Amino acid sequence: MLVIGGLAISLIPGLPEFSINPDMVFLVFLPPLLFEAAWYTSWNSFWQNRRSILTMGFGLVFVTSIAVAYLSVNLIPGFTLALGFLLGGIISPPDAVAATSVLKGVTMPKRGITLLEGESLVNDAASLTVFRMALAVIMTGAFTMQEASRRIFYIGDNGNLCGFSDWPYLISIFKIYS
């Protein structure tokens, strides 16, 4: 409803143009929303289900990005595969705040809630990696799998280091990658 309402408002003639710097969204609006979503996550359950969560968080984003990339290349004349992956990186991650909000009013097994909430918190690292790699290919014309893999771990590790100030969680993070 918000998207439809925003679209309807944008079509009203004579309204002044309004734009928000994307950096402001990442610095001011998004962190409190993600913090609120993470606040209600059961971290013990998250760590118990980390393999499933990471597989879903990264796997679903990559599969969706690949599907969007190839579909857009076939449907949009002149669209390159790199542009398709850029679009896939933008639209592939589900919204962490929406998952948390919807799950508050639903009766569901605890493991299912943990998987959905955990996946929605993890998938941003995957989508940012797809987006950045596609943008790098568009700008430079080069892609290396080694750089993409390094970037995935870099984004995930830095997000974890910023998000967790408790040493047991930091130690658990390093155990995931060993």
C-alpha cells in the first residue's frame, strides 16, 4: 500500500521534487530498523541454525540474482548480464524489518521463525556483494571469482564485528569460517 500510495503521490502534477541522498538512508534510517529487527532475534537459536540461515541468506539471494539477471537479459532489449546482476542485487534481498513485523502476529514453530528472521538479517551482505560485483563489472569490464569471494567474507565479517560487541559472539563468528 505504501508503494502504491507513493506512486500515486508522485503522479500529482505541480508537487515539488523531493530526493533523499542514498547515503542518508544507509547511515540514518536503515541502522535503527535493522537494530530493532536484530533485537528480537534469539541469538542462541540463530547460532544453532547458522548453517541453514547462511545457506538461505546467501543461496536465495544468489539464485534470485541469477534468475533476475538472465530473465532481464531475455526480456529487455540491450540489457547486459552485468546490468541484470545489478538489478538482481537490488531486488533480491527480502526486507528484514518486514519479516520481523509479519512474524510477530503469526503462530509458527520457533525454528521457522529463527530461520526467517536470521535469513533476513544475513541476506544484505549477499545482495551488497552481488550489487558491488555487478557494478565493478559494469565500470571495469572485469570479474574475478576470487575477488567476489573475498568481498563476501569481508562484508560479512565487518558487519558481524560492528554488530556484536560481546566476545563469545566474535569467537563464534570465527568458528563459522573454519
